[in-house]
Amino acid sequence: MAGGDAAAALSSSVAPANLPLISALLACAIAQFLKPFTTWLKDKKWDSRKMVSSGGMPSSHSATVTALASAIALEDGIGGAPFAIAVVLACIVMYDATGIRLHAGRQAELLNQIVCELPPEHPVAHVRPLRDSLGHTPLQVAIGGLLGFVVAFLLRSTA
């Protein structure tokens, strides 16, 4: 094997085989890993369960879809169908996170408060509380998106 061929073989074995997929999965994992730390900074309370839950800072959904779209753009450009599909998916996911899921979480919070105020003999007084950390604020979505872009950019730079 010539020197150039060996270098090409080494770089292709080190570089991710599917940059968009690796970027998306890594961005999701990093966002989930950061959630207990951001919760601790905000609330001064450590909760390792945040690492596997929805809601919170940063949005792992936004990080995932933004990393996917960014990696496709960096690898194939913005003129093709894969990028268009990824951008539409990202828009839907981020809209859902700040819209529907955020408001569903707020409604769950209110319903939990109402149930807590019911007399003990009421049939639903002892129902398990609803999860109220479902969606994201626009800032959480924006930070997740920024994280996704940075992950895709850094992976592309090292490839």
C-alpha cells in the first residue's frame, strides 16, 4: 500500500460511516447527559433521572434533529431532498416541543394541583400525578439546536 493509500484507508476507518446518523445520536446523548447538570445549576438540586426524561435544558429532540439536518447540509449541501426532509422534520419536532408538549405539560401541572386539593375520599384523590415536564421553552429548544449544530460541525471537521 502506498503512503497516500494508507492515509486514505486510515482516515476512512476513523471517520464516521454515516455522519448524519452519528451526529444525531451523539447530540441526543450529550443533551441528555447535560440535563442533570443544568437542573442542578438552576434548582441547586441533583436529579440523575433527568438524564433519561423528556423536558428540560437543553432539548435533546432539538439537538437530534438539528444535528441531523446540519450534518446532511455539511455532507451533501442544502440543495437535495435529504436536507429538505431533515429541515421539515426539525421544524415539526421543534414546533411540537415548544407548542403542544409545553402546553400539555402546563395542563398536567394544573391538573396535579387540582387533584392535590381534592378531599381524600374523592375517587381520583390518590391517582398518581401526571408528568408535567413534557415540553420545552423556546430557549431550551434554541440551546438544543445550537448543540446539535456544534456536534455536527465538530464531527464533520474531524472526519
